Amino acid sequence: MINVKFIPAGIEIKARIGESLLEIARRANVFIDAPCNGSLSCGKCKVKIVEGQVDTKTNRHITADELKTGYVLACDTKVTEDVVVETIEGQSSYLAGMKIEDLSGPRDHEIFERAKAQVLDNGMKFSSYVKKDYIMIEAPTLDDNISDWDRIKRHLRNHLGYSKVFCRLPILRKLPSILRDSEFKVTITHIPRGKNRTMIVNIEAGDTTDRLYGIALDIGTTSVAACLVDLYQGKLLAKASAGNAQMKYGADVIHRIIYATKKKGLEELSHAIIHETINPLLVKMYRDAGIDKEEVIAFVAAGNTTMSHLLLGIYPDYLRLEPYIPTFSNAPFIKASELELEMNSETFLYITPSIASYVGGDITAGVLASGIWTSEENVLLIDLGTNGELVFGSKDYMVTCACSAGPAFEGGEISCGMRAAGGAIERVEINRETYDPKLVIINDEKPKGICGSGIIDLIAEMLKAGLIDRRGKLNKNLDNNRIRFDEYNIGEYVLAFKEEWDIQEDITITEIDIDNFIKAKGAVYSGLSTLITSLGMDFSIVDKIYIAGGIGNSLSIDRAIEIGLFPDVEKDKFVYIGNSSLMGCYLTLMSEDARKKLEEISNHMTYIELSVYPTYMDEFISACFLPHTDIERFPTVEKILKDNKIN
Amino acid sequence: MINVKFIPAGIEIKARIGESLLEIARRANVFIDAPCNGSLSCGKCKVKIVEGQVDTKTNRHITADELKTGYVLACDTKVTEDVVVETIEGQSSYLAGMKIEDLSGPRDHEIFERAKAQVLDNGMKFSSYVKKDYIMIEAPTLDDNISDWDRIKRHLRNHLGYSKVFCRLPILRKLPSILRDSEFKVTITHIPRGKNRTMIVNIEAGDTTDRLYGIALDIGTTSVAACLVDLYQGKLLAKASAGNAQMKYGADVIHRIIYATKKKGLEELSHAIIHETINPLLVKMYRDAGIDKEEVIAFVAAGNTTMSHLLLGIYPDYLRLEPYIPTFSNAPFIKASELELEMNSETFLYITPSIASYVGGDITAGVLASGIWTSEENVLLIDLGTNGELVFGSKDYMVTCACSAGPAFEGGEISCGMRAAGGAIERVEINRETYDPKLVIINDEKPKGICGSGIIDLIAEMLKAGLIDRRGKLNKNLDNNRIRFDEYNIGEYVLAFKEEWDIQEDITITEIDIDNFIKAKGAVYSGLSTLITSLGMDFSIVDKIYIAGGIGNSLSIDRAIEIGLFPDVEKDKFVYIGNSSLMGCYLTLMSEDARKKLEEISNHMTYIELSVYPTYMDEFISACFLPHTDIERFPTVEKILKDNKIN
């Protein structure tokens, strides 16, 4: 065994000779971003060997020069002796700095009020599925000596009309002391089902009816956002967000699923989401709001189907394999203690229902929040997370599909791509004369990479500036130091020179990156178009386009249309609706009526499996062009390109 | 810290100076019987110090001579230096050798068949509350891509008529692999509730419908008996019994309750019954029957109210304190995993309903087995365990009460008393001339003590021989070496001289023992009499007297009448019904109809709290006489005494 020390974390761990640095870092709980999970394709797990020798080599992400100065890919490096490894600044701080939509953004107040109004305007009440009642029970005597539990049941039958009352063992264990400490004046927390039945999930001494708290949680593949809600007043008492700690096992759901099939993989993934991601968020919120975890007795979580399977520790491989079958759509009754979540152990976990393997509970929750179910207009909902999920419909019908866009919109599969964290280039303009870019960088830091909205801007600007053609290939006829080609004749454009910004290396986008991104946007557009045409319609029928998900906030709709990600319709039809999944969880938590509506939505939404849809492949190939092979579909863009003299 | 070594177990443990030997033995898991739980009253925790000095003293159980040879009471001895402690032979082997009714006794076959017949004769079916169904589900396709769980629900709705199907998380976790390993041909184990609802508790690949197993368990204060049942054929596949490992924390329920109020006491008591008693029995039965624990999916347990509270880890102190309120009568839905029982984790634990703090689920189960609920005749059921529990009634009505007889019938609170294990004197005759006793000893071993049935015989014989008067005082006028008085003028009768049997000390019964026993039998008789008179009746109304519990098997009905334990009615009215509690569990396990009947029985039985019954105290005092102050109630005994010229 040898010693491996990670700096700046200062963590030391024993390792076997021949073990990979990435595995060692995972064991040591040192965060190294590894979107491709060691398949050598992403190059994101770069670290620096400060002391000692390792067994590694150059590859397409590590040049001979880099290797000389100690840079290696953690996944492609085996230890042979004691080493000191420096993780790259920005790796471990990555998660904390990420921009995550958690209902606290500048536009969220308005979005929030609109979502609540939709519920109230439809005659639904804000009354949670969890209730509290203060009950003053007659104390027992020798003549009235029924058991504590029978006494509670009798009281609820006589005073609240519940003829069937249930509880679980932990409640029974609390009864004798709490009843006597409080002189039989207690507050019960319960979940009614139907008129006469209820399930008691908590019992507290005295009158605590003014304290009823719940958690709304959105579990994204990349980021997780939560809020702590006062279930009586509807107030958000605390908010928190963080990166999904599963990221170290792969950036997208496919890599996570594959990791889950390894020995202990599923266990590690469940641990990462529960113990390394959700629980720290919960504890932080309790501290911020001054709430005891035992008081938190309601929980609604939404996530894509892979996230919900991994949360519950369910083997996810059949989501990935044809015919793409999830284990569940509606989760059964699960208690917080079964997942070791930091809240009252009896809390019933409500997981929003999913539709299919790639249309998850985040979408049903998002649809609830968006109000499509009450809309007279035809609404298209586009959720651009690590995958693209789409819904189209109105109060009369809804169809949905998923497009395998991959993680490109979160900076994945792009050599200089990164998530929307500090140092990410989020907006780009290119000077038509000099081809110099004007960058907007998150937190005004030095640039570290480019995030989804920045890539969209960049490609649109490169197209309009004539830097690339409609296939995404660089113009070889331009003589500019920002454009260069390697020995294989693959071109790249330099966004930021290292000398210019005093950074370690140039930030560039390559033709391969552009090609990857075009495929991703092509998958979304062809998904949208197939979804609409499957109904015998075209985009002219669309009255509103709702944009949800993390990318939306800093996204330029114009640029997204210019690259052919979104259809070329009137710009005022586009509405940004924020983290609609988290909003949907909030509504579900606050309103039993809304929860029922959510179930209804999930039962009535029609899922379209794109991969079996006959025209989808042709649509996709046509969409892998800027903006599209059929430029007539994008008249606005056609005009711009003509004005800029681009063919 | 010092070292304490226990022999013959060979267990060594570190201990603090000043710690008591009894506490140290408990920590080391060395069994030392301590019925009175260290209150210095029973003298049963005698051990021998083989090496080293301890801090101890003489007391009424340890003479100066004994102290010299190293004998001490473990509860009254503190360690001061390294010691070697010898536990008394018979202490640690005590549990294994105990006679426990487990449906395998010589008369059990007949009892068993009668109990089963009662169920069938009343139109109830032998069909367990747990069912198995083999289902062949359509495999998913791209066009039929609903989730695994929805697929199962659809199949059960379409083919078995269950519109509402539930499960818990562990079942969901099993689904994806089991469905695919078995090509969607699986056996589900489920618990139907009502016509349309069912709860799936297990899923297995292929057709396993011929293997459905359950456990019936009787948890006595002193002993625990179990059987493993084939739920299709009703066959007992294995039986097992053992002492209740909680005995080391006190012999009777009151001592256990007090121990439970100590720090970690409740935890230790739960551990003792689950991990040290029940789980070893279960594992033994699975081995004997060649069954995997995962196949055991039904469980019915009965115990007195204290036992059921301790089993579930519920603080029991309010059972003991006026107004004697249990926490529950009917336990909620509990899974085997919640108690860490060695069986399928999803097994639903059914605990037979109790009536009051001292009329437990062992009685309701016993009533079910006894058939009182279908009887045209008036039946009196007497269960003499560590406490006395009584039921009187017929198919039209039932009343019940508990009498605080204490553990005397199991040898407790009697200086030479012991449980019905090897070496216990179980029958006694006394020669009217010589006053020499003729002993029947369990296993024909050398005598170690006397058990309940032996004490009843002994006191009856002493009365008839004129050795004691009707107050239980020894006859001072007899000149016999078996009768002797100590310095305080307290008399004793020698049952076995040490020289005669080559044992370590004489086995004697003292006037204090006799007095204790008379109080115990007085409590039972006055309970019986109050129960009957509370209905405005007398014993002439009683058609049958059922005797249940461990004491019954070797009990002489004649002797029990002679001392005034049982009423003086025709002897052919007495029927021994064995371990009716375990039998009731078996019936509950085997027949959902019987389980419903059991619930009905528990709901309709009237509980009489003797302590508030105005005439009870007088009745009790009158009954603390041999056989009773009012000899006319015992005409048979009156005649015998007259014939023997005893007043």
C-alpha cells in the first residue's frame, strides 16, 4: 500500500499500487469532476501531480507539455508510489459556485405568484395532504381503562369523524410518555385518505399546530434544489441548492445507470444523492430557519426517472435497455427512515409520478406548475436539463417525449464546456470585423470555460460572423489568429487567449465541439417537430413556448432560434418559467388538490417514444444543420444570414 | 479495570471496581437466574467465588458457612480485584432443560385436532391471511411500455380482480431483476384486505405456490414456544421452545417492567426476547425443516400485555401504575424488519389482541383455541402462567380478569422453588406415619428444587398429614427430624436431606414459602369467585373448567382443590387444554376466518378490574386459608380433613 495525498483538501489515503487516481479520489471523498466516468472522452478529470511518479500517458486531453509539468487525467493515471496530487481549483469549488434555479432568482417572485394563482383560480385549496390537529383527550381512569392507542382512536372517531385510524410502530413507541407528559393534550400530525381514514405520522406534546413544515425538492442530474416550506402560510422559510454529488460517477443519466450496474455502484449512487447531497441541504435549511428536523413531516421530490430510481435504490439498467421500462411510475408509500433522510422518520415521501423512462416526475411537476392543464392555448414546454424533455398540449390533451440531447446544454461533451458556475462564459458577442469575442462571465471572474447559454450565443455569433458555415465547419479562408487548425486539419476558435486573461491555457471551441452541440440541438428540435407533427399540426399552432430548467435564465431566445434549437416563431410567445419542477413540488406539498391534479396529469399525458417514430430519424438528420437543412422553416434566420451574406 | 472470569462458560470480561457480579454477568451474556432482579428477595443468583476476593456479606439466603466456602449472591456482591466466578450447574443449563408446552406433548394431538375441528365445524375455512399466486405477466415491448409495477397491478386487476394493489419499497427493489430472471413468470405473496385490495409482501421467480410458511409463537414470561407451519397443509414442520432470556432481568412481569424503566433497560429486554430467544428458535426450526428464512412470510405471536409491549420496544411502566393502561391492544401493521426478526423482512407481524394490562393476547388466542366462543356450556378458563388469567363465558358472553398471583406457580418466591426443569420435584406424596415424602422428579435426576405442581402436592399432603394447619403453620407438636424451627421460630419441612440424595444442601419448604404460596392460590381462587359472582352466579353454573398453561400437564386436580386453588366441583368438569395460546396462534395463522373471530372475541370480552371490585379484598383474605375460611365451599375437602381428623 502507498500513500496518496490530495491538496488543497489535505486528505491522505492509502491505496493499492495500480489503482487509478479517480477511484482513489472517490474513496477519499475528494471531488474530481468526471462527467464521462473514466471513459477518457471528456478530459475533465485533470489533476496535477506535485510529488512522486505515476503511471500515465499523453492522450487527446493531455499534451506532452502538460504531462511534463505534471498534468494528468485522474481516470487514466495509476499510482505506483507515494504521491501528492493537486486537484484543480474550480473542481472542488465547482458544486458550491453553480448557478441553480431554486425559486430565489430575480424573476421567480412573479413566476411563483402565477403558479399559485393558477391553483387558486381553478378552485383548488391550499391545504396540504398533511394535517395537524390539537386534541385534548380524556385521561384514563380505572373505569375507563382502554389502551392509549384505542383512546386516541376513540377521540378521533368521536370528535373528528375518522373511523379508521392507523399508525406505525414508532408512533406507538412515543405514545405512553408523550400522552402523560402533556396530560393527554397532544397535537397529532396525520395524512387523511378519503373521508374516514387517516394515518398518524407524528404526535407532539401540547399545541404545536402552528408549526407544520415540509420539503420540496428537485433532483436534477446535475443540480439539486430544495426549499423548506411553512405548510400553513405557504412561505419559503429557507432555500438551498447544490450540485448532485452523483456527478463524480458520470455527467448524464446513461453514465450513472452504467455505474449503477457495477458492484456496489447502486449503493454508492444512492449514498451520493442522499447522504452527500440531499441531507446536507436539509440540515443547512433547518439551521437557516431554526427548525428541528423532527418537525419536518412532509416531503415532495421530483426528478427524472433515473434520479427517482437511484434515490430509491432501484436497479436502473432497464431504463437504458430497449424497451426502456422503468420499475415504477408512481412510488409506493415510503418513509423517510427507509432512505435515511434527515427529517422525521415517519415522514411519507411523495415522489412525483413519472411517465416513462425518459419523461420523469420533474416533467409532471413542471406541467403542474406551468398550468398547461388549465390553458386554453396550445403550450409547448421545453425543459432543457441534462436531457431534453418536451410537453405539448392544453387543458384538453397533453403529449410528451424525451430527446437524447445529452449533457451539451450543461457544458458536457464540449472540450471547454462547463456548468453555469463562477468563471463560465455565459454570453458571447463576436465583432464582425476583428472576430474578437466580447464575453460575459459569471461572477466577473477570469474565464474557465463556457456554459450552455454561452455556447448557444457563440455558435450563433460564429455563424452570423461567417466564422463557420451552416454545417458548423470553420471558414478556412479567414486569416485571423483566433482561428487555427491542428495536424489533422481540425479547426478551433480561440475564445480567450491565456496571455490575454492570465489563465493557464487558451479557451477554445473545436469543430468537434460544435458538431457535438449541433447534434444536441438537432435532437431537441427534431423532438419538438416530431411531437407537433405526430398530432398532425405544425409550429403555427403553438401559442406559447415555456422554457424551464437551469439554462433558461441566461439564454438568449434569439440566438437559440438562430442556431435552430427552438422553432422560428414570434419571440413574445416564449416565456421563461424557472425551475418548474421545484415549483410543482411546492404546489404538491401545499395543496392536496394540486397533488390530485398532478396524479391526473400523469395518468392522462400521452407518451411518444421518438425512437420508434418512423420520421424521427430523418427529422433529426435534417436538424443537424444551422439552423436546419430546410432554411424555409426559419425565415427570420434566413433573412439574417442573407443580410450578413452567409449561405 | 479488573478481570472477571466466569466458569464453566470460560468467558472473561473487564469490569469496574465496585460493579456488581450480576451486572457483569449480564454484560458478559453469562446466564445467572435472577427472578427478583437484584432486590435480595429470591436468593436465586447464587454463585461461587473460586479465585480472588469480593465485597459481599451474609444475608438470609447465604449463611456464614456458605460464605466461607465461597458462595455469594451475585446481586449482592461487588468486585474489588480479579476474580474467577463459578456459575451454579443448573443455572446456565436451566433454560434448555425446561419443560415447555409446544404442541408436542403426549395429549397434544387430541387437543390439536379438537381445536381444528372447532374452527371447521363453525363454517370457517382453513385459508391463511397470506396468499400466494403464480402469475404469468405479458413481457413489455416498445408499444406496451408501462412500468414493471404498473404491469403487475394491471395483471392483478385483469386476472385476479384486485383493483387496489400496494407494496413497500423492498418489493419494488426486487422487481426489475426477478421479473426478467423469470421471464415475467413470478409468484406473488400477498395479504388481501377486503375484496379488491391487496398488499404484496413477497415476489419470487417461477412457481413457488407450494411453499408458504408461517410462524406461530407463544411468548410466555418464563418460556417461549414456537412452531413452523406449512400454511397450505396445516402441518407443523418444526417445533421449538426455550426459556425467555428476559428472565435474567426478573422472573415476573413487574420486575421486568421496573427493569425497563432503567437506562437502556427497555433496549436490553427487547434484545433479550428478540435476539436471544426468538431468533435462535426460528433459526433452529428453519434448519430442522430445511426452509429458507426468506420463505417465511406469516407470523402470529401471542403474549401477555407486558410481553407484547416489550417485544415491540414500548415503554411498559404504565401497565404497572394505576390505572394500569396499556399503550395498545391491537398492534398496528409491523414488518419483521422493524423488529429484526429472522424471517422475510416484509413479513407482517400479527400480534394477537389483548384486553387489558394483565389480560393479554395469550388469553384471547387461548380463548380462540379453547372454543369458548362456540360453547353452549358455561366454561371457565384458567391460565396459570407466571400470572393467573381467567375467562368465564360461553358463545353468548365472556368476562375476563387477571389475578396478581405472582410467579409462585412457576417456583418463584419459594425458597426451594424452581421451574419445571430437570431436577424439579413435580409430584409429592407424604407418608402419614413417618412423614417421609415420596418424590417424582423430572428426568429422574437428583432433586434441585420444587416446581409449581410439586408445591401444590406438597402443601395438600402436608395439610392432610397434619403437618400444617389450615393457616399453613407447621405443627409444633410433632417430633420428626423433617420438621425444624430456626432461631426466629420459623418452621420448615425437609423434603430432601443432602445426605439422603448426595446434594449440596437440604431442600426445605418454610412457613414463609407456604404463606407466599397460599397468597398466590388465594389470589387465583378469589379471582375466580369474584368473576363468577360479578355475574350474579356461583360455581354451580360452571359446566367445564379448562386448564391452560405450563403447570397444567403435571398438575393434580385433586390436590389443587384440596388446597383451595380450584373450586370444589366435579372432577370430570376439568379439562387440560395445553398451550392454548400457541394453539390459538396456529389457528390464526392458518385461517383468516379464525383471525377475524379472534378480533371479534377481543372486542366482545368484558374485562373486570378486580382491584376496584368492592368484594374482592374480602374474598382474597378469606381465600388465604387452606382450602378457604369458609370450609363449606369445599365439601369434598371438608370430608377428607374430617376423615383425617384435621380441623
